Amino acid sequence: MVWKPHATVAAVIARGNSFLIVEEPKEEGVVFNQPAGHLEDGESLQQAIIREVREETAWAFTPKYILGIYRWRNPARGNTHMRTTFVGSVSDHHPEQKLFDNIISATWKTVEELNVLNTAGRLRSPLVLACINDYLSGQGYPLSLCRDI
């Protein structure tokens, strides 16, 4: 068997002092995450995150810049994720849209609320707060960092 990481994308979307977060069921219970998902065959990283945000939140996402590229190995499962995280804005909300099958809701949470969820073990991974903290520190890279050839 050939080892390969999971190529994923995620979005940090801020509105005031809140962040757009999705609530989803996992084996360990309900957890919270940024809108995120796997890269599909034939799509660019930007196309993937635009699709994922729409599917999971019913918002149209416009990427503004890349927050970072994160490698995380899930100690419980042993799988590795390579996550490209984008920062951007949302518009064109369709509240009547059915969200992707595994999404319970999309909601806005403050950093304080996310810290409480983290303490309770209810964030999907340490990537959630790592990305929020990098966003709050002003980290960012141009979209041109990602090129399709």
C-alpha cells in the first residue's frame, strides 16, 4: 500500500469578532470545524474551497488570500492531512439550501466560544484554533502561491 496524505482545504471567514463554523457529527460526538473538505479530482484548491463553503454553509465564498498550509497527523487514526487554508468573505447566502449530508448547521462563533469548545474537546482538530490564531496574528500569503500547471 502506498502512503499518501489527505489533500484538504479550509476557510477562515470572519464577520466582526465571529467566525463561520460548521457543526458536524463524528464518532466521538458533535464537533465544530471551519468549512473544509477534500480536494476532488480535476479541481483547483480555490475551486475546492469555494465548493466546500457553499455545500457546508449555503454561502458563496470569495478567497482573498492563503492563510497557510498545515500538515497534521491524526494520532487516533494515524492519517495525515495536508490542509490549505484560505481567508475570504461570504455573500449570496441561501438559507433554504440543504447543507451537505454530514453538516448539522453553520453558525458564527467568537474566539471565546471556540476556546470553550476546545476545552470541552469539541473542536474537530487542533487545526481549528491554529488557523484562527494565525488569522488573528495577521499571517497571510497571496493566492498566487497556488498554481495549476
